Amino acid sequence: MLFRSLALGSDLREALDNKEQLMLYYQPKQDLQSGQVSEVEALLRWQHPLHGFIPPAEVIPLAEQTGLIQSLTYWVIEAAIKQHFAWQQAALMITISVNISVYNLQDRHFLSSIQSLLGRYHTRGDFLIFELTESAMMSDPAHAIASITEFCKLGIQFSIDDFGTGFSSLSYLKQLPAHELKIDKSFVFNMHNNDNDAVIVRSIIELAHNLSLRVIAEGVEDKDTFDLLRILGCDAVQGFYIRRPSAASDITACLNNYHDKMRSKLHG
Ligand code: C2E
Ligand code: CA
Ligand code: CA
């Protein structure tokens, strides 16, 4: 296992150099009030020439251990920026969420590198959301608050990912300049037939709204869960029931199709 890990580390370095094996998949986030999809989450996909698909749950810790997480995150953000402009050209205005590691936030060059990346594309970061897990934010809350504040000046918004698993301190949560809270999928999967999970989800929705945060549920796999979340006042949903993560071209086709349907509803 250690051997595979060592070999994979150098393969990942190579993949970051030539980029052909890396790509982003995108998963829609659907607004529950309007029914619209104007946001997606970018999820890393690595197709290894020998081992095939390597899931991000393996790639990210590997990148963190081998010091490659900075260049990997930089590549992901640049790919997301390019995709945003490609969609804009196709008249689709899409906000893209990108997952950020706690190691990125600890790197003192991260902010300036993103600042110059945005500068290179002559843009602000208003179409970007950084998703950071609750446990990463709470590992050094004072530092997280300070860094997030700086990124907000670039127009980038923050989402607190995997919420409910990280033992947040409420006093810090109140101070975090985040705009969204994402309920961890472990509470969402069975909420329609498990009262404890349903109570947790309902409490998180109330907590988020009391803190003026938008709240989104991930891991929505069926209609019952979708309907229940709407009744509970959740703002948005993400999950296999809406769509599995897919290549950008599939998302473009799916959104065009959706907009055509909306237009014909309006005019017909
Ligand atoms: P995450 O940020 O919590 O992302 C959601 C994960 O749940 C994704 O797995 C997605 O494919 C999966 N998912 C979405 N809807 C459903 C559903 O309805 N049911 C189930 N069972 N799963 C669902 P994925 O793509 O394997 O990513 C796993 C984790 O790897 C992500 O969890 C995130 O923490 C990390 N990750 C992915 N891409 C990146 C990246 O570019 N950078 C960093 N730092 N982390 C990433
Ligand atoms: Ca995420
Ligand atoms: Ca999550």
C-alpha cells in the first residue's frame, strides 16, 4: 500500500504537469424556491493510465501528503474559471463551487496566487464559491475567519461543507463570513425514514437561517427526501436525484434542455 502510495505521488506530479489525465466533473445544485440550476460543484476526476479511475477520496489526501495540494487546487480553480467563461459564451451564467483543503488555507501564498490568477483572467471571483469542511474551518477558527474575509474581498463566497460532523463552536460560526452551509449527506440519506436524522436536518436548517446563511442539503437520492427538504424550508439541494456529477458538455446539454423547456412553458 505504501509502495502504491509512493508511486502514485510521482504519477500525480506527472499528471499535474501534462494535465491530460485530470478533469473536472460538475454536479448541479438546484434552488428549491425557483427550481433553477445556476450553480454547480466541481469535483476532481483522475484517470490513471494504469490503475484507471482514482477517486478524490484517495487523490486529495495523497496530494496533501506529497505537498502537491497547492498546485492541484490551483489547477482546479483555473479549470473552473475557464469553464465559467465557456458557459458564459454559451449564454449560461453558472456559479462554480470548488473544494478547498485546509492546507490551502494554511499556505500564506494561497491568497496572492488566487489574486493574480483572477488578474490574469481580468475578472473578480464573484462566480466562485470555495467549499471548506466544517472541521477544516474549526481546526483554527480565528485564522479561518481572517482568511475568508480576505477572499470575500475578491468576490469569492464560502460554503461550510459536511456540516454537522465537525463540532462547530456557535460563537465562531456566528463570526464566519460564509454565505452557505451544506448539510452533510450522512444526515440526508435516511432522513425520510429516520426521525433522528430528520430532526438534525430540521435543526440545521433553522440554525442556518437564524445565522442568515443559505442552506443546502447534499446526498439527495430520491423524491421523498427532495419533497421533505422542500417542506422543511431548505434553500437548495444536490444529489443523484437531481443529477450525478458529469462532464461539462453533459451539463451544458442538460442546462440548455432545461432552459428550452422553461422558455416553451413561458411562451406556450
Ligand atoms: P464532497 O465535497 O462532500 O462532495 C460530494 C461527494 O458526494 C462527491 O463525491 C459526489 O460525487 C458525491 N455525491 C453527490 N451526490 C451524491 C448522492 O446523492 N449520493 C451519494 N452517495 N454521493 C453523492 P466525490 O466526487 O467522490 O468526492 C469526494 C470528496 O473528495 C468530496 O466530498 C471532496 O471532499 C473531495 N474532493 C473532490 N474534488 C475535490 C477537489 O477538487 N479538491 C479538493 N480539495 N477536494 C475534492
Ligand atoms: Ca464539497
Ligand atoms: Ca460535502
